[in-house]
Amino acid sequence: MNKRYIKVLGLYTLSTLIPAVIFSEEESAANWAAKTAAGYGIFAYGLKVMTKRKNA
């Protein structure tokens, strides 16, 4: 996996974890992980598409 995507994954995970902890939502860790994975997947795909358009 590209280093750039690893950094984005870390930042995205951190940005979703902090509000979940602060507001202590009543959801399971599995639910949070699923939402985070789906959100990151969409974000990473958009990043890939935009990079391709920029380099084209």
C-alpha cells in the first residue's frame, strides 16, 4: 500500500475516533470500525480518482 494512503488512513481513523470517544456514542467498536472502513474506502477512491485526473 502506498505510504500516502497509510498516512490518510491514520489521520482519517484518528479524526473519527476522537469524536466517538468525546461524545461517547452508544455504539459497538465493530460498528465504529465498519463506518470508518467504509468512509476511508470512499475517501481513498476519491483521492485516487483526483490524482489520476491531475496527472492526465
